[in-house]
Amino acid sequence: MRLLLDTHIFLWFISGDGRLPDAARNAIRDPDNDVYLSVVSVWEAIIKYQLGKLPLPESPEAYLPEQREKHLISSLDVDEASVARLAHLPPLHRDPFDRLLVCQALQRDLIIVTVDTAVLAYPARFL
């Protein structure tokens, strides 16, 4: 499987948070799966950290890439074709980070790993 982690899933995974479903944890750990974290998620986490809404043990610009690499998760850049998909994405959710993650998943044929019910409303593939 080719998985795209929603921001909260990545944060729960690296922190060992009990809210992470076992199926998600197992899929992320499975060496046969390709697992991605979008730069959009890093951007979102840095903003939340700066606003005081996301406590992290270290500064996010170092901590998040370090954790991504430690857990063998690949970085996913934002490309123009994914952004262009926003023009055709139904307005089901107002969060621009989540909307772009959905577009990336659709454009790159990735399965989104999330528990966010607003994201789950989109016509994408989910775990």
C-alpha cells in the first residue's frame, strides 16, 4: 500500500499516542508499505507550534524531519497538479491543509490514513 499520513496520525505515531488505531500503526510499520508525510503536514504542525497549540519536545523544523526519517517515512512535496485539483474538490471541509492532503492523495493514488471525519467525507481512499 501507498499511505499518506494525516498530520494528527503522524504526530500520534511518533509520540506513541493511544488514540492511533492499531490498523494504522501496523500499516505504518509494515515494511511492504510506502509511507509518506506531506510537507503540508510539516507546515501545519509548525504553524500550530508557533501558535502554542502543539507542544513538541524540540523545535519543529528539526524534530519533525528527524522523526520522519527515524521512522522511515518519506517526504511528499507539493506539486502543481495536486494544487490544481483543488479547483474540482467539493467544498466539504474548510481546512486548507486537509484539502491539499486530499488532493495529493487523489493525484498520487495514495491511501489517506486519518480519523478526521471531515476528511473521510471526500471521495478518496482511506485506511
